[in-house]
Amino acid sequence: MNYLAHACLSFNNPQVLTGNLVSDFVKGKARYNFISGIQKGISLHRFIDQFTDAHPEITAAKQIFKKEYGLYSGAIVDVCMDFFLANNPSSFASENDLLHFTQQIYAMVAPYLEMCPQQFQLTFSKMKQYNWLFNYRFEWGIEKSLEGLVRRMKYRDNHQPAYRLFKLNRESLFNHFQIFYPQLQQQALRHYNENEKG
């Protein structure tokens, strides 16, 4: 899953949220350099990624992009899922609710930002400045996100096929999201609660 989903699945815990968002910038045992709450967030992020990668609905969604993008199809599906999450009335009853949520997220991470790798600090600064989390609600925001994603891929520089496939298969992708996301929520909450007890 992408940034919005990881933010939603941090359960309003600022340290867990920070770990959940920073995880991709932290390799191996470097996770143990952080305070306990951030370590728990990193663990939760990795659990979410493992659950997502193994889920049959996500496997099916990847097939839409696999011919064109191969192993990168998973990253593209992650972006698409954030679009459906941002427009999910069970998560955000209105556009204003999503906007308020995103501002809360940026405020909760801010006190822990100096603990994070510089690369994440730069990414987070852009995320906040351009409000990536809010912009996932709009097709143009997804197009911008896919453009940035494809730009980072080796030997690829054209995001248009990914965006076109998203548009053509929007209903199918939404159906995958509807089945997958409630199960992810349930399992992520279970993992979070178990770690909080530990």
C-alpha cells in the first residue's frame, strides 16, 4: 500500500505513524536505532506490505499492469489503491474530512522528523508542501503520483500507459479494493494491538 493507507493504518498513534511512513527509508537492523514506538510502526509497515503482496485481490490487480511494467506493477497498484481509499466514504465521509486528516498526519509526524533519515525528511517536506495525501482523491493526483513513480523506474520514463490502464480498469480495480481493504484493516489492527501489548 502507499502513503495514505499506511497513514490510515497507524491508528492515530504518532510514533507508529512515523515508523509506518519512514519504513521504506530504513534498511535492515537500522530500525533498532529508533525509539520503541517508531520501531513498532516500521514493523507494522512491513506486516502491511507482506499481507498486501500475498493477497489474491492484489495479485489479480497487478495483472492489469504486469505486461507493461513487470515487477513494478505492485507499486502502481499501491498508488491506485490510495485513490480508492481517499474516495472511500467509510474512511472519509467528505473531502473536508480527508483534508483535516492529512493535516493531522503532517502535524503528528513533525516532532519526530529529525530522528528520520534525511531522504525521508525531504520526501515528507514535499508530501506536506503539495499535500500528496489529499491529492490521492483526484485522478490528476494519481496521474502525478504515477508520473513520479515511473520516473524512478529503471529504463522507463513514460507514465501514460500506467495512467491509461488505471482509467480503463478503474471499476475492476475498485472491486479488488472493496474486497481487499477491509481485510487489511482487520489484520493490521490485530498486528497493532498485539505489538501494543508486547
